[in-house]
Amino acid sequence: MSVLKNKRILITAGPTREAIDPVRYISNHSSGKMGYAIAEAFLKQGAKVVLVSGPVNIQLQHPNLKLIPVTSAFEMYVACNFHFMETDIAIFAAAVADYKPEIVAEKKIKKAGDEILIKLVKNPDIAFEFGKIKRDNQLSIGFALETNDELINAESKLRCKNFDMIVLNSMNDAYATFEYDTNKVTIIQKDLVSKEFPVKNKTEVAVDIIKEIASIIMQRQFYSSQVIDTSF
């Protein structure tokens, strides 16, 4: 996959944490394993990777890797904003919290009464925001983790966020999604052609994903070479 050599890659990975008070937060079960596996696969192909990572327990080092640790969705958005315009391929693999507490308590919230109400406000939709400014020569790849109507929801996300490709996985599949070392994905292209893969180790899934990305790049190169100048 020499077409990936020296490509500039932006990847988001892992969860975000949205603070409630100094000791509590809202988050999810994402381990970051898929995003890190994709980063490693690109590095093996000679790409230059910026990895914007939420809090995870994974180590990855490489001369062509720039690792940017973040905590919240807003921090992830800001970090991506510094690098997106110079990126050839952006992969939004992080499990970003859609909402955050409107007010973060300065001190630990003490137990009082039977209920506590926390008002949540919307976080920036990172992939959506960058989808609005994506250049024609950039590739944007998203992920969709679904619990129902999987293909319908993934295809809707593909269109809404201006992705060139989306990787779908389902909570209904065994040995897939959060925390597992394996995953089962369906890759959907912009023309809605889909390809389903069996359960594999996430390192193998990462290779499948970057092969599909390389295929898109090669198709674009082929079609651009076929353009005939008819001006006279």
C-alpha cells in the first residue's frame, strides 16, 4: 500500500470524559484499541500520524507518531482543529460524548436527598464540523456503533457528516465493540456499497480498513489520470 507512504493522517481514539465535579465524570466503555490499531497500521505503511487520544491504557511509540492526549470532547475538537487542514486522511474513531454537564461543580457534590438533577448541554460534533470544511482532496472516515437499524443509521451518518467511508459495528455482534481485542465490522463507501467482514483481531480489522482507504485513493488517482482535455 505504497499510496499511504508519507500521507498525513489524523486519528481520534478512545473515550472522552466530561466532568461533573472534581472527582466524577460522564464517559463510556471505549478502550481506544481500534483507533490505536489503525494508527499502528498506518505507521507500518510509512504514513505520518497525529493521534488525538482520550484517556486510555495503551502505549504506542513511533518516530512518525505525534500523540496528543486529551480528556474532554472540546479538548479533542481543539486539538483536531490544529491539524485538520494539513491532513490527507482523517479518521474519527473516538467515542466522543454527545453531551456534557452545563455546570461543573467546583467542589465534590455531597450526597443530599434522593435525587440529583444534572442539566446536560451538547458537545461539538467533531466529525460533523470538519465535514463542513473538508476539501475534495481529503478523505474523511467515520465510525458508527449501533444497537438497532444499523445500516440505516450508519448510512445516515455517512451522508450527514460528509464521510467518504464509514465503519459500522453493532452491539448485537458477539466479541465486537468495546473492550474486546476483536471486532466485526461492515465498511460502507460513499456510494453505499458495503462490505461485511467476519470477526477478527482488531489489528487485522485495522489492516482491512486501511486497505479500503488505499483502494479509494487508487481509484481517485486512476480516474484523475483518465481526464481528457477536450478544450480547443
